[in-house]
Amino acid sequence: MSLTTNEFYNKPIVIRNKIIPSRFFLAPINTGFTKNGAPTEKLLDFHTLRSGNRIGISFVGNVAIGPNYRSNNSTAYFGRNLSPWKVLSAIIRDNGSVPGIQLGCCASKIPPIKDFINKKPENYIEEASNEFNSYSTIFLQNIINSYIEAASISSECGFKVIQINAAHGYLLSLSLSKHFNKRMDQFGQDRTFFLKSIIYGIKCQIPDIVLDVRISLLEGIEFREKEIEYKTDILKTLCCNENEIDILSISAGIYNINKNLIYPSNADGVAPYINLVLPFTDKYPQIIWNIAGNIYDLEFLRGMAKDNLTYSIGRSLIADYKMVDKYAKGELDDINKCHWCDNCHYYSNGDTLMASCLSETR
């Protein structure tokens, strides 16, 4: 049974006694609006517009756990001066959203592939697998400690939701994958050990934090049914860690294999992965599930809504920061829709920050 219009757009979600005012989140986006790792005025403006009581969590995207673990030179990270971060979280909070932050780690020395589809993915898979399996346990333990430290700094700066990026080919994504993680130690015998160690460490330090984990349900390496089969086992393990994970954010794809899975095209339609996620919402009702990818026709999605299903919106909120509000008010004809120009994919286009397709004036 679908939710009523009022329930869908206005019913808050409560996690750990924190009220999330809406089921619609600003997806964690790496805008490139940084200087020496810190937020610039442009990033403050970006989140000023894309926060408010129609956006439950406004996520600051892809913040590296240290300067050595950035995915590119424009990636944010914490430096000595935390003031810009405190200002950013306060802006989001004062506008009515819950401040969220995504923490990621890119440790690979393999040059990123800018093409959307890798013509020889088998070469990357072999190289990345060899690299991951060569990491020492001391190196991986240092990564765990860096995540815990970055999470503590995030909390100190006022962020109430922390998302761990274990998707899209980042280090933790590779550790969950049977195609990359072939280690014979504890980090390979249980592919969730790395991630669970980070989760446990963060929860020990900040027990009241809302913890979100983002994974790629599909990697684009083998048949969909096979990938879902083994990822289902991983989700079962993560969901059984009671009182640790609050939100599981489901995405798809690995940057160096197929970016089209991460950024579905217009031809893929609305929320192409939602039917893969719906069974999990019923099986694990204690978890808040989040779906990403082509979240733009909200009335269509209302027909499949669940109380524990939320939505991460990227391109549509880039195109029109009032998009959710306009849907809630029935002002559909006034929405400035994404035109699929791909200007937001600045790194693949050879730029250093997001292009000017932002709806600053609407």
C-alpha cells in the first residue's frame, strides 16, 4: 500500500532519538568546491540552498579520511582549521536539515579511468586485486584508525550522520568484493571484517551517532543474479550487527569499470535499482534503507514507498534545489529538470570542480 501524499512528503523518520524531517536526502556529491581540503564559500552556498525541512539529511560528499586518501586533488579532507566545517554543519542544521557527512578512502595508486565504460575491465580487476591483497595488516589497521579519527572530528564539527563509503570501488568496496579481496588473513576470511572493525570503532567513540553505510549492490563484473546472491550474504551480516548500522544506502557500480551503473542514464528510467532493494526493506525492517540513482519522479516512487525506505537525490537537486518542495506542493510544471548534460561529472570531463549547471537562481 502506497503512502499518502502527506505521509510521503511530510512524515519524519526517527533514528536514535534524532528526527530526520524528510525521507529525501541530498546525495553525497563531490563538487570540488574546496581549497586545501576545506569547504569554500561555494560549497557553503551549495548546501545553503540544498538543505531545509524538505531535505532530511544534507550530505557533504566524499570527504577523505586524510589527504593521502583523496580520490582527486579537489576532494575534501580535514585540516588543522575546522572552522569552515563547523560553519557548514551549522548552516545545514539551521536551515532545517540534519547535517551528514560521507567519509571515504581511496588508497589505490592505479590511475583512474575517465571513460564511463572500461573497455578492458579484466585488466583493472587483476591489477586492483593484486594491489589490495598486497596491503599489510598494519596498513589496513591504520586505515581503520583514520576512519575512527575522521568520524570523531566529524562529530566534533557538528555532523550528526556519518556515511561510510564502501561503494564504487573505494578501498572498503574492494574489501567487500569477492573479485578483489582474495586475502588469506582475517581481512579476507571475513570480507566484512574491515568494515565491521571501522563501525565498531566509531560506535565506541560516538555511540549516539547515526551511522550509514553505502555499498554497491551491483559491481558490473558478472551476471546480476550472481552479484546479488553474494551481496545478499554481506547485507545479512551487516544487518545482524544490532544497534550499529542505522542506514544502508544502496548504490551500484565501480568507477574504473562502469560509471553508467553509478550514474544511470535517462533511458534507464526512474530508480532502476529500487526493485532490488524492496525485498530487503521487508526482510530487515529495523534498518532504514536508502536508494540512489535517477530519483526524479517522486510521485511514481510514492506508489512503491515503505516507511523504512528513503531516497538520495543528486542530479535532480543539482538542477533544481527546490525540487522536493515543488513535488510536495504539486508544482510539477515549475520544476527545472536535469537535462542529462553530464556537466556534473567534472572529473571525467577533465575539470577540477562541478560546472555551472546549478540552479542557483530558481
